[in-house]
Amino acid sequence: MLVEFRGRCGVLAAFNLIFTVLFALRNNPMIWLLHVSYDTFNLFHRWTARLVVLESLGHASAFLYNTYQVEYNGKSGWHSIGWLLRRSSSYQFGLVALITFGLLMIHSIRPLRHAFYETFLTLHRIGIFVSLSGVYFHLAKHALPQLPWIYLIITLLAVEFLVRAARILFYNFSWRRRHWTRVELEALPGKATRVTFTLPRSWNANPGSHVHIYLPRIAPFGSHPFSVAWSQSFGTLSSEKLPYTTDDLEVNHGPSAISCIIRSRRGMTRSLYNLATKSESGQAHLWGAIEGPYGGRHSFDSYGTVVLFAGGVGITHQLSYVRHLVDAHNSSTAATRQILLVWCITDLTVLDWVLPWLEQLAAMQNFNDIVRIRLQVSRMTSLQLEGQSLPGYLDARPQRCDVQELIDEEALAQVGAMAVSVCGPTGLSGSVRAAVRRRVVVRSIDFFEEAFSY
């Protein structure tokens, strides 16, 4: 019975390893098939990985118990285990894989993962290579029937690498112009950096998209995900007919500019900000690349009322929705009639992050008819706000956002179905989620949360 348990655990560990790898891929085909976010699949990845570790422990424990009972050269116990491990390379590779699985699980604990993100990524990649090599040779030495599953895993990783490399080369390099993507860094108030990528090709993405950025000078061995705050192409329209929809405004055959706002925390983001501030002009130039777009799978075009909450740098995710919905409203391709953007900030210095783009939005046709922008400034008084010169389209209020009151106000005045989206700190997301949950039974309200984390 114990032998059967050992075999079953080993088979399950090898089989679940397929899904552990599949769920971790950025270009996982199930994201497109099921319209489930990568962040959700990343959660599945972590839990299937834990299952693999537990099943591997069961597999190894049963093996150790059986071997402990067997007598070799008149001795049993740990002597038997040591004797077998010294003479079997298959078991040696299996032990290497088991130890590496355990180390991968330990260093993937959330506090460690977030505190040392770059180190986590590097160690994780090394650990994956070592553990998969151990599993492969463990199966190959015994010619076990599960070996094709490892070939499938290797194929998935190879295809993922080729797809990502192809996308990076396509968008970031132009053979005709002999041009690679250039990056401009600009230091902003509030310890943030505006990072603008000038691509040699046209780049079109859905609202709410994010990209992975590569800056070898700052982080040689890693890429980091950030929301696209603003994008603009300078080529020709993809269609020669007059534009009637936002799809007709897509641009081909020309360079593009993509901007992200990156808040200085630690590691790569701190190095980025320090590099920008060292320059006398507050700007720095280097070369880099983007990979994407990813995400952007939520559409608010069918909602009459759209309420967008943003906390801090989360404003970058919501800006693209405002721009898209105003465009779609003007071309009569969306049902949207009311848009409320609520930005929760501590002071007005961070307004410089997105003010140029807000000015462009305010200049759009029918902007004032359908869009309201409210600033909830938590660390400024009414007198301080009165002394500020703000554009007329901004409604600044000197207190924390009362999410429930705001949701109730919009629900009473909503036109059609209402979409509520939030991108920001955990506390803000939880408050918005709770407020929407209390009103979904009496109004047609859908909730969307943007949360991306490794």
C-alpha cells in the first residue's frame, strides 16, 4: 500500500507541475480563452506549486520509509538510505529537485517576495532550472512513463520564450530605420519618475493595459510590470476611410510614445528615480524595451455610468479608460453618458504626474458634458486648497473619500447600468468592493478591480 502511495504521489506531482508552469506564463493561452486575468492565474500558479511540493514530500517520505526498512549488507535504517543514494543517480537528482522545490516555496513567501523582488525573480528562475533538471533526470534514469510530461513543460517554456522575444524585437527594433527603443526618464514631485518609451513602430492597446519594461542599465536581469498611463502613435491611420469608431483611429507605420508613472519604492524603482534626479535637467536618457501590451480585457462601453477610483499611482490605469470612453462617446460607439474619476491623493504635488494628459483630455470634444474629476486630498485643509490655482475641470475636496456615500450618490443618479472600477492600495480596493456589494441588490452595478502582484 505504501508503494502505491509513493507512486501516486509522484505521478500527481509530475502532472501538476505542468499546470504550475502553464499558470505562470505571461502568454498563457487560457488567459485569452477564458478572459481570466494573469493575476488570477498567478494565484493558481502559487497554489498548484504548493500542491506539487506536498505531493513531492509524500513521494519522498514513502520512499525513505520503505528504504529505511530494507537491509543492505546486513545493515538497515539510514545506512540503507545512504547506500542507495550513493549508487543511484536517479534518486540523487530526485533529492535535488525536492530540496529545490522546498527552497522555492520558502523564498516565495509574500513578505520576502515583495521586499526583495529582483532577488526573488533571479533566484526563482535559477530554482526552476535546477528543479526541472532534477525531475527530468530522475524520470529519465528510470525511463518512467511520465517523462513526456517534462518534454511538454520544456516545450511550453521554450514557446513562451520565443513568443516574448519575438514581441520585444517586433515593437522595439526597426531594421529599416536601424532604430532601437529609446527611454526618457523625468523626475517628478512625490518621488516618482515619468518613463517615456519612444518605439520605432506603431503601438495600439486596449484601455487598462500594462507592459513589462526592460532597462538593462537599471535592472540587467529582470522586467517589471507597469500600467500604461498614456500612449500616442505618430504614423498613418490603419484605414483610409473616415474614422467612425475608435478602432478606425488605430495607427500603423509610424513611431509611438508610451509613458508610465513609476513611484519610487526600493530596488529598481529607487534606482530609476535616483538616475533621473542626478541630471541637472531632471531628465535622463537610456535605451530599453517594452514587452506587451498585456491585460486590458475589461470593456466599459456598454455601461451608461462609469465610476473610476484611483489611489496614488493607480491613476495611470484609469486615465486610458477616460480617454477611450470619451472617444467612443463622440463616435457614438459606447453607451457611456456619465464618467466620474475619483483620485485619492495625499497632496496636490502629485498632480504634476498626469497634468499634461488631463489637459489633453479636457480639450476633447464633449469632455465637460460627460466627465467629472474629483480629487480627494487627505492631507490638506480647505484653506490650503483655496490658495491653489487648479483647472476648472478639477473638483478638489480636503478629506478622505467616503466611498459608500459617493457610490450611493452615483447609484441614485445613474444612467443605465453602472461599472465601478478601482486601482489602488488594498484599503481603498476593499472599501470600494464593500460599498458596491451593499448596493448590487438594488441597482445594476458591476465591480472591476485591477490588482497586479507577484
